[in-house]
Amino acid sequence: MGTSNHQTYHQEKNAANIHKLRELLKEFPPFAKDFFRGIEPVSSINTRIGYAYDIRTFFRFLLTANPSFQSTEISSITLSDLNALEPVDIEEYLEYLKLYTYGGKSYSNDERGIHRKLSSLRKFYLYYQKRDRLTNNPTTVVDMPKLHDKEIVRLDSGEVAELLELVEHAGDSLTGRKKSFYEKNKLRNIAIFTLFLGTGIRVSECVGLDIEDIDFRENRIRIIRKGGKEEYVYFGEEVRNALKNYIDISREQIQPAAGHEHALFYSIQRRRISVQAIENLVSEYAGQITNFKHITPHKLRSTYGTSLYRETGDIYLVAEVLGHNDVNTTRKHYAAMEDDKKRIAATAVSLRKPAAQ
């Protein structure tokens, strides 16, 4: 992205992740690397890193909790070892995942974490089974853990207005260094919150934006979706004004650190703002609006998706704008959310009806 030959945030991130995966795989048995090489054409680097962490957890379980294994290193595990496992071993692994200790640290998994780790292990086994390198696959005998639907957390329209009002006027009561810090980042913060709430982009997509990705002629931004797909997302007048104010006033005064000249949003260190910094920013402001809801950048994305669905009733449009590959994912998350009906239900039943006159 961008018109020059500079390396984009996404290219730098991808290179760092490739190095990260290679470091992880140094701990693995030689045969395991075939799996990661085999799925490369049909998976993202982030997906493969996720598999690596999940499968490493399984290997660690074998070495520390399964009495059949006397090995002291993951690299010594063989395909014959995996072939000899039985369904009960996999069931013990799922029980282990609920709460375990490794390297002096305690870990736990909820039902979604356990579900994902079993899914990763199934894919791992299936890869070698399809290539006739394993004849036994105990992961297919064990049932996948049941997942319970989670209530989608997002801000209602009043909370959205209150949040934006807070970001814009939080400095009114501040003094000294706090006020100076607030004013320096005010237009940037307004632009970030308005962008999330007005387009529904992901935090990684926001962080990756370069100044060249903003097109005010067409009122759109160019982003890199999960998996590396390039797309345009269009924005309205409120987003346009917030971006223009930040770019023309605040960003114009910043002297970027070397290598960060193209970034749209900067940290106080004049470097491209990080995902963690934006997550902290959202948590800081949203926490002042509601203690009941834990609001993250992803929850702001859910807020936009919900608003768009309620305004248009078009689940396919919501899926396209949010960059969902499967409309069923969108339907599951947004079409079932009818809080207005829930509010009606709260007053529909009278517990003490007035006595007849």
C-alpha cells in the first residue's frame, strides 16, 4: 500500500510473524514442520502461529501429564507416539486444559479455548492421516466441546454519544501536564474513536493505516483485511471531519521517528501507534462510560455492525462492510440481537394488576 517503495506495517508485521513461527518450530519434532508447510497455501501466518501454540500445548501435556511418555524434549516425540494414543488420552488432554501448570506458571482455558485447541489437534492429525503417515486418529472419536452462545457486548446509541462527548471534552476539567497531554492527543483520539464507530474496522486495520490510504475525494480508506486482502471502506461526513482535523492540524505538527513517516496515527513517541496503545485508550475512555460492559476496539466494531444492521436490515451489506468471509458469521452475531424486543418483554407482564373498579 502507498505509492512509494517503503515497507508497509503489514509487510513488516508479516515478516516478524514468519520469524516468530520459525522460532517456535525449532522446538518441534522434525515431522511437525511438514504440517505447517502443507497448510501454508490455505492459511494466514497468524493462523499458523495459533496452530503452533495449540499443538505445542498438546506436546507439553504429553511430556508432563501422560505417564506413557518418558521424553524430556518435545523434539523427541515421533509420529509413532501419536499413532499409539487412544481417545482416552485426548479426553485427558481436554481435562488438563481446564487448569494446568507449566514452567512454574498456571494456565486455564474456557470452553472456547478448549474447543479451539481440539480443533487444531484434529487438523494436525488429519494432515498426516490423509497422507498415510498415521493410521489411527483418536481426535475424531472425541466429541467437540459444546459452545454456549455469548451475549454480544456493544454500546447503545446513548453510550456512543456519551463516549464521543467524553473524548472531545475530557480535558475541560484537567490542568497542568495532564491537560497538555490530553490536548496534544485530542484530535488523534477523536479520529480513532470516530473511525471505529463509523466504519467498524478492526484495530489491526486501524494501526496499519498509512497517510496514503486516506482518500478524501471518494471518502474512503484502503485497508488490509485478515489474510492480506486489500479492500476499500467508505466513511461518512463525521469520520471525514474527524480525520481531516487530525491530519491537517495535529499530524501536521508531528516529526515522525525514522521509519514511521507514512503512519497515519502516531504514539507520543512519534512512532506508529500500537494495537496495545489503542486497546488501552479504548479501555480508559469506555471505562468512564460504563462499568457494566467491558468495551474493547472489537466491541466498538460490534457496535457499528449492530447499528448498521438495524438501520439497513441488510445482513449481506453488514457482512461485506465488516469483511466477513461467511455471511453466516455475520447473521449469527447480529441478526439475533433484538434488545428492543427484550425491553418490551420487561414491561409486558404486570405482576400486580390494579383491582377492577
